[in-house]
Amino acid sequence: MTTAPVRDGVATGRLSSALDPEAHAIVYDQYVSAESADPLGGELRRISEVDRAHLIMLGERGVVEPVRAAALLRAVQELRDQNFGPVRGRPMPRGVYLAYEGFLIERLGDETGGILHTGRSRNDLNATTARLKARTPYLALLDAVDRLAAVLLEKADRYAHVTMPAYTHGQPAVPITYGHYLTGIAVAVLRAYGQLIDAGRQLDVNPLGAGAIGGTSVPVDPERTAQLLGFTRAAPNSVDAVASRDFALDLLSASAMLGVTLARVARDLSAWTSEEAALLRVADTLVGSSSMMPQKRNPFLLEHIQGRSTASLGAFVSAASAMTTAGYTNAIAVGTEAMRHLWPGLADTTDAVTLLRLVVAGTEPLPERMAARAREGFTAATYLAERLVVAGMPFRAAHHLVGETVLAALDSGRSLEETARTAPFDGGLTPDLAPDRVAAACAHGGGPGADGLPPLHRELAAHRAESDVRRNRWSDAEAQLAEAVRKATEA
């Protein structure tokens, strides 16, 4: 008798492998407090980033004296270097920004510290920092989708000739391949990838300069701050700039549509990995055991995918519902209450995408079982009817004749191919009804016999290139702003 060693809780029942580290971080580390999380520091850093761009622009426009702008920029940089320690302990009865501005005024005096907010409101500031905050989770989601699409295409190519039944209404329908199924999922994921890229275009609009809602008489240059902050253009209307957070709805809508696909795929894989179906086997590093039943191999990550994939849908409904309570102006219901749903919505969708990528990468088809189910499910029946049609028989007559042939096969316990050889088909038609041959013959209408992968590889490359352009622009803007600050403070 062999005893499975228990080391650090790795061995559980029949499993001796630890859970994949990426999966573990998603499903278990949620219970570990994130000591590194620093929402206050993150918000102050975003505010200070906008401040730096705003001060550079004000100095260039001659709105503030260069020496005062330089003093403020140096003070802001000192706070950034100190991770805003001097601000963190201050009372914040009117919010983070005023506490931060109050510190700078105390430090530099009103004549210098007090110019920071020239031509600006917390309304357009908040609209701007919300977009800056969204960049990180947005890029994380794009990266996750990109990696999932790449794995789907790689596995689709690998399993392009592993025949299985396609199912409709839970019943075997026609023969396809596992690779063809994965290709179909890749089509949907790449479509979602494109929708997310489109949704992100609103992140590139700069609201700074809109003021409280009616712009400003100060001659600000929103195009310049857009350039320094990595935006592509300035908002064309001050009302819309502060009233709208439609970019959040766009992102959640695209994420929700992706989530629907993730949940449906997880449902398929849950059915196909069951002991009864046994079409797929998930690696030990991606399944769980039971604390009580030692024989269990539970593909429990699929349940996490189903649970988290709906987060963006719920977040969209909650955010949109909050927004509908406000008039079309700056509103807490929009800028605060609606926006708080965006972050968990994007994060949970990213987790679901990552988990599905791990499962797809770590799941192997069982070809013999798949082929057997394709044969036993009479999946070649439609192809047989189509061969009769090509030979001159009306489709409905062919449909009835093949249906009778299936019944005869069931009564005799023979295969469809064996039964078809004795059926009264005109001209003695006896096509090859092996499911793999049938799948290969279905090359029209995007069937498994067609090679649909090359266009998808090109689509993935195009999405990746557009995503990289946005990522690089944001990164380049950070460097450009840092250089502008350096020159202003050293002059």
C-alpha cells in the first residue's frame, strides 16, 4: 500500500500536485489581506500627475509666473518622492484634494500654493483622474484577453483533427473537431477584444479644462495637457466632459459581453469533463479534491469562471442605474457612485479570462472517447442526407429516409454506416460516414473542413498592435511630462 505524503497541504485525496500559482492567486489569495494596496496613495499620485501637466501648461501659456510654477512642481515632486506622507495624516473634512492643496498652500504660501487650481475645478480634475485610474485595469484586461486568444488559437491548431460531436440541445448533432470548437471560441474572444479596444477610445479624451461645467475664462490649453497626459484629444464640450462617465459603461458593456462567452464556454467544459461524458481531462494542477471524498477530481475553476464572468454585467446594471438618477451635469451619482462599480467589474472579468486561459491550456481531449460519441450519436446522418440531395433526391425525402435508417440502426444495434449499406438508396449510394471524414468534408459555411485560423491570427495581431499603440502613448506621455517638469524646475 502506497501512502501519499502530505506536504504543505499539497496532497489531497488522489491529487498530489499543487494548484497552478496563477489560479491560486485568484481563487485563494482573495482571503489574504493586500497590505500593498494603497488607494489613497494611488489617488494622490494621479492628482499630482494632473497637477504637473496643468502647471506646465499654465506656465507655457503665461498664466502663472514660471518661478511660481517651478516652486509648485518641486513641492509636488517632493510629495511624490515621500509617497505623500505629509498629506496622509492631515484631516480631510472636504476630501483628498483640498487636504493636499491645503498642504501646498501652507508650505509655499497662498501666492504660490494657491495658483494650483487656476482654471480648474474638482469636477474636471475628477473626470480626468478617473480616466487615468482606469488605464491600469483596462490594460490588464486587454493583456488577459490577448493571452487567452493566443492559447485558443494554438490549441485550435493542435487539435484541428481531433473529431468530436457538436452538440445542440445537449444532444450529439454533427461531427466537428475539438480544434474547430476552440476556433469558434477564439472568434468570439477576438470580437470582444475589438470591442474592448473600441470602448477604450473614450479613455483617450481629456476632460481637463472643462472647469466646473462651463469651461473657464482662463486661457488654458486642453490640447497641451492632453499631450502631456497621453490623451489623443480634448473634450469638445464642457458639459459633457464633466457630466459623462460613459467610458465606464462602454468598458463594462464590452466586458459583460465577453463574460457571457466565458460563462457559456465554462458550462460546455463542465459538461465535457464530467465522468459521464469524459471527453476532456483537466490537468491535476487545475482541479481540486474533496476534504471528505478522496476520489474526487473537481474542475472547480470552471465554477469560478462562471461566477466571476457575470461581474461586469452586474456592474454595468448598477453603474447605469446610478447614472439615471442624475441630471446631465456633474453629479456624485455619476462620478462617484456609478464609478465604484467599474473597478471590481473589470478585475473579476480579468480573473475569469485568466482562469479560462489556464483551463484551456491545461485540458487535453480524449480522442477515442470523442470519436466514439460521434459515431454512437449518428452525427454523420446530416451528411448522408446531403449526399442523397447531391445525387438528386429532394432534401425532405432524404431527411425522412435517413431518419428511418437511423431507427433501423438503433433496432439492429449496428452503426449508421453499416445500416446505410443495406438501405434502399437510389444508385446504391454508400458514402464514407466515418465522423472524421465527414468533418473534413464540411468545408463550406465556416465548417471544420475549412482552415479558419489564418484570418484569426491576423486579427489578433491587429488588435495587439492597436493595444500597444495606446499603451506606448500612455507610457511615452509619462516620460514626456517628466522631462517637461525637469526642464521647468531646473530653469
